[in-house]
Amino acid sequence: MKKLFVILIMFFALGVMFASAEAPATLVYGLIDDGEGNPVAGVDVSVTCTHDSVDTTKDVASNGAGNYYAFFSPLECDDGDYVKVYAELGQATGEDDGIVSYGDCQINTALVNVTIPELGVIGAGIALVGAIAGFAILRNRD
């Protein structure tokens, strides 16, 4: 009787172990560089995975070697899911995307410093002079 009780407890414990075993996580990783292949550390990286039409975002940072790692549970991100990476450091940004395959997805991203010049006061001045000149020309025609 004792042996039967011990065997039943062992089977119960084994069943609990299998039931509580988690599926492996999905890893999204990559290298953030400066566009010339030089790794960049300390970059804010947002990794968004779309699984069953639901977006899950993990915010991480690149390490000293420029690498970033984002882990998702299989309920958040799994094989065949779309992943988008957005990286930002100051005014420099970069983005790329990929598809999860065999539990991971490597997406390397380059930072690009794109500045759009604003005309500000100079543009307003040019517009004002143009408007005055156009008004004066039309006024002299009459």
C-alpha cells in the first residue's frame, strides 16, 4: 500500500512539473549602428510584435556593444509574427522590421540623423516681402 501511495505521489508531481513548464520565449535581437557599421551604445529601442492582431511593445536599450535583446512570451509573439524595431538616440533615429522564425528574429538597425531645416524667421520674412511686392505690383497695374 505504501508503495502504491508513493508511486501515485510521484506521478502527481511529474504531472504538475509538465503542466507548469513554460513554452520557450521569443527573442528579438539585433545590432544598432551609426549607419557606417560602428555599434552605438545606450540607444532607446522599442520592439513591437503583432500577434493575432494585438501589438505588444518592449522597451529596451542597446548595450555597450550596440546589441539589444527583447524577450516575448509565446502568447505575445510567436513564429510568423510581424516585428517592428524603432531606435532613437537624440535626433538620430532608425527603424526596420522582420518576421519571427523558429523562436527568434534578428533585426539590425542603423541610426540616421535626419534634420529638416525650418525656415522660421527667414521664411516668414521672404513670404512677407513677396506678399508686399505682389500687392505693390497689382496696385500699380490699376
